[in-house]
Amino acid sequence: MQSVFGFHNPSRARAICYAITASDRSVHRQQIEREAPVFRDVSSWPADKLVEQIIKDEIHILVNLNGYTRGARNEIFAARPAPVQMSFMGFAGTLGAEWCDYILADSTAIPPETLRPWRGNFKITDVFKDDTEGEEEDWMYSENIIYCRDTFFCCDHAQSCDASERSVTWEQEQRRRWKMRKELFPALSDDTIIMGNFNELYKVRPSLIQLFTGVSLTDLDQIEPTTFRTWLRILAQVPKAVIWLLRFPELGEANLRRTAKAWAGEEVASRLIFTDVAPKSQHISRARVCDLFLDTPECNAHTTAADVLWSSTPLLTLPRYPYKMCSRMAASILKGALPKSNEGQEAAAELIAASEEEYEQRAVELATGLSYTMSADGYGQGDGRLADIRKLLWESKWHCGLFDTKRWVNDVETAYEQAWQRWVAGEGGDIYL
């Protein structure tokens, strides 16, 4: 979100940033400090002082960018220093609290059927009122929803990348991609299909955290089928494929290799490849080497998904739970990266699976359908559905909703205006942008 605060139209919104963590001196932090109309480092402030400052600043709408994550200051929001309070980006799910009035989302990330029938949150009596209490228990979200176009996710890649990227042709990108592949994996044959995942390894499946610390092989049969087991089945069905993972944490590599050998045999286990975590810019650049990103259904890739799609790499995901936003994030982000054309909708239908079985089947079909032929000057040219989708993502990256930060800011300003007007009128309800 580093460009968001500088993009605000001062006639519509004045952004005051309260930084609750000390500066890490990153370029992202420095840009926000430079471009925000008002920037306050409140990382060392006690709660009462910060609450008083927010009231003094006469904040109309207070936005929570942390939710229930490390370093959050939710006690500030519980004190209700602003008339309207919202949750954006930082936490993928409901805060389940009367002090959060709105959450930014879209109909993919938060299906309407997961909403509480009564969602006022503006009066203390709203906390105790539910028109269907005792009858309906399927709802999850208590907040009013700000439904964004395409995707609610905000990504800054189009603004922060080198300006020369806009002039790169598709042919130049293919050559650049093949050159990077050879530099990164010189031992792989030209016909190898590279599937991968760049999440922290805990997202493979929470139960596999046990494996990272050295669970005995006699315990492995007690673990239920997992995303990792699904990946091994995919590898077994695509003999020319490898799965590329990060040493994140490093202890995970040895234990996952041992687990793969126990579950799928030596040959399949040998086709897991690990590399070290790279700096952000390098990570985004080398993501293009991957032919297909295999998302983790339990807890999706979030920022990583946006990074992968910026590199034009197709992403296969499974929004496993209707009520669990973190398992639906990648589907939302993917829809934002694809064009709204019939071709884009077809690609989304192929890359968003409806079940575990379909996820596995789609991965196998897409991987086996990809092949490479060598050009006269020695670079691999992809052929197959994955290659077609990659080109589609490449062609839409400068025009799609996911990377259009200026449009996102304009939409959010509209949401601010509507939310404030409703508060003044004593009304609630969802907002559709």
C-alpha cells in the first residue's frame, strides 16, 4: 500500500497515518512517511495518549491495517476514538468485534451467505440484536462489507516497478524468463515442468509444523491427507515435473524430503527442489521461472499471490471454506489479475478449483499439457494451456483491477464518503463499489 497515501485526492480525503511499529528504514516505509499528508510515529505511545491524539485530530474514519496480527493495537479501536471504524488488508477475516463497523472485501473473499443478518454495529444495542438469533448459525461476518470491484486486494507493483518494464515485449519476456530459468536451475532439462509454492512452509498444512521439528516416521500415518500429500500425488502423475519450495524455515527442507520419501518414494521425493529466500525484488523477478504456482488451500498465498501474478505465472487455488477469508484470498486476487473478457473468465474457471480432487486433476492436466520447443537461438517457447494463460496474464497486467492502485484509492474514497453519509443518517448496510 506504499503509494496509496500519496494518491489520495485531498478534496475527498485527508490521510493521517499512525505508525504503531518503529521504522524499519525500508523504501516502503520511507515513501509512506514522505507522501502521507500527516505521518505520526506512535510506536512508543501508550494507548491513552494515542486515543487522545486521534480524537484531537478529529478523525471521521479510523482504519485498522493490522487486525489480529503481531504488533496490533486493537485496544485503541475498542476505545472507539472515531465514529466509523474499518478493517483493511492486514487481517484476512472478521474481527468479530462491535468496534469494527466495516471490512473491505469482495464477493469472492466474503460470500454474502456468510454475513450476519443484522449488522448495524453503530449503537450499543446493536451488539445484542440479531433478528434470527437461535435460528440461524451459519453466518460468520458481523461487519458491514465494502464490496470492491474485481478484488479488494491492493497491490503497488505497477507503480513501484522500473518504468522500462512497460516497453518489454512478450518475446523479450520469454527470452528473459528462459535465461533466468537456466541461471537458477542449470541442471534441469529443457522439458522439465516447474511447479512451485513460495509461502512459508506452515501454509502447506498446520499439522506439518510437527514435521519441521522432526516427527518420527512412525507417526506419519496418523496425519490426515494434506496439501503436501496432494502435491506428491501430482508429482507422481507428472514424471517430468518438479516442485520448487523455499527453505522457509530451513529445517523444513530435510523433514519434508524425509516425509516425501516415506509417503511417495525416493523418485518422487527427489523432484522436490528448494532454494533460499530471496530479497523482495529478486523474489518477484524470479517468480516468472515457475510454470504453475500451487496455492495452499488451507491458508492461501496473499501478497505472494500478487507477486506471482505480477510475474504472469498462472496460479491454481482452491477456496476451501466459504466462511474462511484466508482460504479465499488467492481466488479473489486471481480474478483481479485476469481480464473481464470471456477468455479471462474461462481462465479463472480453470484455475479456481471446487474440490481437493479437482485441484489435483487441474494441476495434472495443466502440467502435462505444457511443453517446450527450442527456438533457433536457444530459448524455450512454451506451448499449451499454461502458456496461453501466462500470455493472457502478461497482456492484462497493466490494465487489470489488481494492479490499478489509483482506481483502488478512488473506490476507497467513495466508500469513505458513503460510510460517513450513512453514519450521519444513522444508517448501516453494505457498500457496493
